[in-house]
Amino acid sequence: MTVYVDADACPVKAEAERVAMRHGADLVLVCNGGIRPPANPRVRLVIVDEGPDVADRWIAAQAGPGDVVVTGDIVLADACLKRGAAVVTHGGEDLTQANIGARLAVRDLMADIRAADPFHQGRGSGFTKADRSRFLQALDSALTRASRGT
């Protein structure tokens, strides 16, 4: 059981480490660089080459049944779900085969809106304590399910 974190700009790396260690899972932080190597021997830092989606492709190739992926990237989430991994967003949403299609459609719609209106900023609210709390609960639940094989 491994937790893979899409670590570039991830606001919950420390929280993911705490929850993973409590569950006895290994943690892999995947990024393009700029992250300090972890002191915890059960946490591995993987630095991939620069380039679009390189970290995403590495995570998607590694993750599988019994693993949990932490990401806000919907395309990566879809790839990981197809390989049998569980996926949790930074905001604590469980992404599943049942809801990923709608999330992909919204992503595509928002891309079309941004392309049609270059002044549309689409900025959401900042990351809150409530988001952090939801993430902790969602990751804990995902790891519990993974350890049970469900």
C-alpha cells in the first residue's frame, strides 16, 4: 500500500505523510524539483524531468490496486482510477469511476470558457482549514478501504 502525491504545489504534503505513517503505508512525493528531501525514511522523493505532465505520467504508471493517489489533476485521477488506485483530491473529495466522468466534463467546459474569454480568471477560493480537515478524513478513509482490499 503506497500513497503517491502529485507534490508540485500540493498544500497537504505534511498531512499526507502523517496519515500514511499512521496506516503503515509508504509515501512517494513526485515532483519536478524544488522540494526538500524528506527526513522520514518511509517517505521517498521522486524528481522527474521537467516538462508538462511528466510527474503525472510517472504516477499513473506506478499506481495500482491498493494504492492511493493524492492529486488535484483530473486527467491524472482518471488514469489512476483506470489502473485500480483510489484517488483523493487536496480538498478531500474521493474521485471514483462513478464521478470522474462529470469532473472531466466540467474541466473541459471550463477550458472552453477560458479559451472563449481570455479575461475570465476563474479563481476559486483559497485553501481553507475545512479543506485540510476534509482531506485528512478522506485520505484516512481511503487508506482504511485500501488496507481492507475494498
